Amino acid sequence: MYKTPRLSFKYFLSYTRSMRNRNKDIGILIAVGVGVVAVAAIWIGYGYLQSLVAPKLELPVESVVVFHDANYIEVSGGEYSRILSINDFPDDVQVSTEASFGSSDVIREVEISPSNEWLAISIGGAAHDFGWIYRISSEELLPVAFSYGGGVAVMGWQTDTKVVFEITTPEPATYEKVIDVTDPPVYPGI
């Protein structure tokens, strides 16, 4: 016949102590895990918030270097370095209310402004060219000139904020377009 073991008070005390210790250990592990997750969330959140409120890049005038080839533009100065790829230029640019074109075949020319704050860029497409301005501090890229069947060339900077693009049309006709980067043309007026 099967005998039921007799439970003693001593056995009961040792069992409850072991369960209490086990629960305490689990509680400690959970608290540590929650703490680690909270610290990681605060750390990541703080970094994100800092990026939103951090001052924009200010480059010393004498330290900006620009290099480009057909596919890349490298801008560097001090601790700052940025590489613009031909793929960073949109594949579809609205040039009028009825037409849009791709602009990302080849980087033709890049000129930096005298203040080292802006780049003037000419990009060639299949049958058309675009002129772009790029603000280094905010990494903002804007189309400002367009020619269908012709060409767009960067002629140079008149001042820190005015750049000249040469536009060639298929007729052939050539004219200069002066862009004030503080008030760039807005679609569809490029």
C-alpha cells in the first residue's frame, strides 16, 4: 500500500524559503532587464533629440575640400565628410506642370561657393541636363536649372549667394541664368 509522505513544518519552511529565493532571483533579473532596456531607450532617445536640436554644421572657410567624378561628390572639412552619390539625385524631377524627367546619369561639374557653404552642380541626363544647388550645412539639394535637349553648365559664383549657370537649348541658343541661393526658383519655374 502506498503511504503518503508526512509533511513536516520543517519541510514546509525549507520549501517556502527556496521558492521565495527563486522568486527573488527572478524579480532581480526582471528588474535588471527592465533597467537595461530603460537606459538604452533613454540613451537612444537622447541621441535622437540631440540630432534634432544640434546646431547645423559650420565649416571653417579654409578647410572645405570638394572632389568629384562622374558618380560621386565628396565634400570634407574638419570632422565633416559627406559623399553625394549620383543616386542621391532624384530619378523624377517635375520641371513643369505637365513634364518630369530623370536627372541622374552623370555628374558633370561642381563649383563651391566662395563662402564654402554651397555647391553648384550640373548633372547630365539622357537628353537633358539639370543645374542643382546643395547647401552643405543642411545637406539640402535643390534643382534650379533645366534644359531639354541642350545642356546646363556651371559658369561660377558671382558672390557668396549668386551662381551663374549657362543654359544651352537645342535651337541652339545659349543664355545665362543667375540663381540667388537665398531665393531659389520653385517648381515649375526652373
